Amino acid sequence: MADELEELVTRIKAKDLKEEAKKRGIKTSCVKKVDIAKQLPREVVEELSAKE
């Protein structure tokens, strides 16, 4: 499951990921993309990766 998440994250732009995190009050500074994605709902991460 972690590998699958990392694969999804590689397809997401950092800017888009951070915008979604900020909407939910998740810290985005000094945090890796994968760590942000772990805190977001799975549906959001899948939707962002499908955008590309």
C-alpha cells in the first residue's frame, strides 16, 4: 500500500498537493510530498493523481 501511495504521489504536482493540504489545515512546510499525501484522504490523492 505504501508503494502504491508513493507511485500516486509521483504523478502529483507539489503545488496541487500543498493546496489541498492547506484547505484541510495540514502543515506543508519542511514536509515531503509523500508525508503530506499520507495525511490527506485517499480519495483526494487519487483524484489529484488522475488530473495529470
